[in-house]
Amino acid sequence: MGTLAAGLRPAPLPTSDTLRRDPAAQASLILRVGFTVAPILFGLDKFANVLTDDWTRYLSTQFNDLIPGNASTAMHIVGIVEIAAGLAVAVVPRFGGLLVAAWLGGIILNLLLVGGYGDIALRDFGLLLAALTLNRLASAERDPRAHGA
């Protein structure tokens, strides 16, 4: 099977026995759950506005000019992408980890363009590194050569 096809194949959750004995499987599951739940909740909040009453203040004019519609519509599109990214992590963590990392890279760039949100951009850089870590852990779980088999 090609690398792309293998990366897009749904990944089962580790068995309870594996979770008890393998710290890497534990770390992978923690990241997988976190990067499933957080993007979905952030995505849903683009519609509910519970975490903030104005998500559009985080949207740079440069990005807003690229997205059709007004800033509110743009944030709804962002929400849909975030929900999709969370679902991708749940089903295909190897691909989903890369998708979330790329998305966070875009968020970081956007926040730097807005200005005044360097602290959030730095936090998101840490999350980007964690998403890349999820990808690597998921890749090792899928590749028997990574375990010396």
C-alpha cells in the first residue's frame, strides 16, 4: 500500500493491554483525544460564541480578504474546518495531526498579521509541535518496522 493510502487509512484505538504497558501509546491517545475534542469545540464555538463574543477580532484583514463573505462568514468557515480537522484526528490521526499542524501554522500567521496576539501565537506554536508529535507517534504505530518487527 502506498504511503498516502496508508496515511489515510482509519486507525483503531490501542487495546487496553497496549495502553497499560506502552507509554508511547498512552501519549498518542492523550494527543489524539485532545486534538479531536479541542478543534471540534473551538469550531462549534465559532457558531455559539461562548468563549468570546467576537471571534472576528482575531481575523486579519489579509486572511479576511481571501475568504468569501464578511468576517462573520469567514469565522463560520473556520469553524467548519476546525470541526473537520478534529474529526480527521479522531479517525486518521496520522493525517489529522498534519492537518491540525498546518491549520495552526495558518492561525499563527494570521495572529501575527493582526498584531497584539503574540502570546496566543506562541501558545499555538506549542500546540503545532504537539500536533506534529501526534503525527509521528501515529506513524510509528502504523509502521511495524518502527518497532523492529
